[in-house]
Amino acid sequence: MGDLLRACQPLQAFAGNSNTESVVRHDLQHAIVAQYLRIVPLDWSGEGRIGLRIEIYGCPYWADVINFDGQGVISYRFKMKKMKILKDVIALKFKTSESEGVILHGEGQQGDYITLELKKAKLVLQINLGRFTSSNQYGSILGHTSVTSGSLLDDHHWHSVVIERYRRNVNFTLDRHTQHFRTNGEFDHLDLDYELSFGGMPYSGKPSTGNRKNFKGCMEGINYNGDNITDLARRKKLDTSSFRNLSFSCVESHTSPVFFNATSFLELPGRSDHEVASVSFQFRTWNPSGLLLFSPLADGTLEVGLSEGKADLQNGCNKL
């Protein structure tokens, strides 16, 4: 057997054996979680004989997964009422089909906050450590820092996130792509009160959340400053009372996306005995124009389409 190339690390090759009897063993430095493994032979032995025999040894893998239904929020309560945090390390993986949703949030009465959320299928990290001014509100605005990473993250695939903060220096990593930045303001501590919430905004009774949606999807391996959030929730050490049905498995999406080319279409039977019809769908396209929906009506037609990147609705000859 010749050299083998591991597909997940194309720059690393493993030397194989040169005869039919000897055994060559390679131990990986880091664990790999994968569903498939691809082996690419780079070179055959000098004898010119082709043969391959390989054994893969693994270890048990415990997936710390929580399914968020868009309603439930996990509350991680601090040991003290107020926390002045100089250093943060937050790591998690998420998978969702939704383009909007708060993944984690924490705030303090002095105006400090940290929020990680999806906006238009992009990941947005917002941090405010505050700034010393005569007006707390003005200082809060000056201390606001927002960084965006990724796109099309509502693809129902796993994405990994790591946030590392020391004072005002932050490393924001999404799927191994790291952004280094320094927060605005003058303070080094993140002053948070009571709790850090995962999956949405904590209910406070005040309309201050800006109508943000809770996260709907799955999270895995949630870790905050060394604490395994999923394990704590499983052992009922955290507040999960907002969940209707807390599940430690990832519920697969029941939606089935359909791809349309320039000539394809999907035709559904109509219902002539109904006077009212309701249609809802989501779409994604790079084309600025195109017909999305067409239906004949008793007194005309109904058309929904794109025109120069804008959606329009036409009922018969009338454009709405």
C-alpha cells in the first residue's frame, strides 16, 4: 500500500507499508467527527502491485445536542448577582433553517451586553463594554461594537462558533474563519447581571428586545468559560422552564427545498369549491427577475414575481 492522503487535511499524507505483512499505524492528534471518510492513494509501492487494506479505530462520541423550538430559552445563572468579567470563552455549534434568531444574550444594568444572533442568515456578534461619559445612554452608544461573519447560514448544516475575549481584544471564529477586533469604548470588563441566556432573549416584562426572534434549530457542545451548558441542562442544574418539551436530540426539519431552473415548474391541483386560498413559501435566488407563483382565478389571474430585485403582486391587470 502506498501513501494515503486524508481528505479532510489535504496537506497531510500518511506513509503506508511497503510489503504484504507489516503493519503501519498512525494516531491522529485531534479527534475527527465525520459521517464519511475518503481515502486517496497518492503512490503505489515500488513493486508495482496494487492493494489496499485499512482499519479505522474510533471512540464513543457523545453528542451534547439541544433542540430549540423557538420558544424555550436556557438561563445560565451566575453565582453572584453581578459579574465583572474580564475574560470570556464561548464555544458552540448550531444548525438551523431559520435566517433570524438570538443564539445567546446577556446584559447588565450599566448598559453592558453581549449578543450573538442570526440576521438575514448572517452571524452577528454585538458587544458593549461601556464607555465613561456623563450620560450612561451616550456612553452605551459609543461602546457598541458589532461584527458580522458568514452568509447563508440557514442551510441546515452544522456551523461552529468560538468567541474568545480578553479585555477589549476579541477573536470571533466561524467555521475556522477568525476575525480579530478590538471593542469600542474604554472599559475592559463585561458587567452582566443575573444570567446569560441561550436560545433567545430572557423574558423581562419590558418591550426592550426589539422584537428579536428566539433561535429555532439545534445547538451542540455549548460551553461557557469551561461549563458544559448542555450537561448542566440535562442534569436540571439550569432553568429550562420556558421549554414546552426539552429534547436532547436534533429534530430534523420537515421542509424539503426544491430547485427550479429556467424551464421547470411545480403544478398543484386547484380547489374550485373554496373562495379563499392561502399560500406561503420561502425562496432564495440570484436572479433579479422571475415568476414565483401563478394561479388562474374566476375573475382573472394572480401572479407573484420578482422585477428588478423587488417582489410584486399582480391581480389580473392590476399591480399591487
